[in-house]
Amino acid sequence: MQIAYLTMVAAGLALIGWGLPAAHKLRKPFDMLAALVVLCGLALALLGTLLTVVPRFFQG
């Protein structure tokens, strides 16, 4: 499962890396979509990091 969690971190960082410049370069309706991608990437990276460090976090 560690590989899946580290993949989540990598995918989140990739989304952030694409979304930040795209949010400033794209036209008006698409810049909000890129900003939403950055937010989802941040959540994915944080969740992957949490599950990598504490694997049984959601099991109580």
C-alpha cells in the first residue's frame, strides 16, 4: 500500500505543478478550472502524505 500512497503524493504534486502556471496563463473560464485542479492536487498530496506516515489513520 505504500506504493499507492506515494503515487498519490506524486500525482498531487504533478497536479499542483501543472495547475499553478496554468491558472495564470489560461483565459477566464479555464483559469478557475486550473485553480480547482491545484486545490485537488493539494488535497491528494496531503492525504497521500498522511497515509504514508500513519497508514492506519482512518481505521480508528
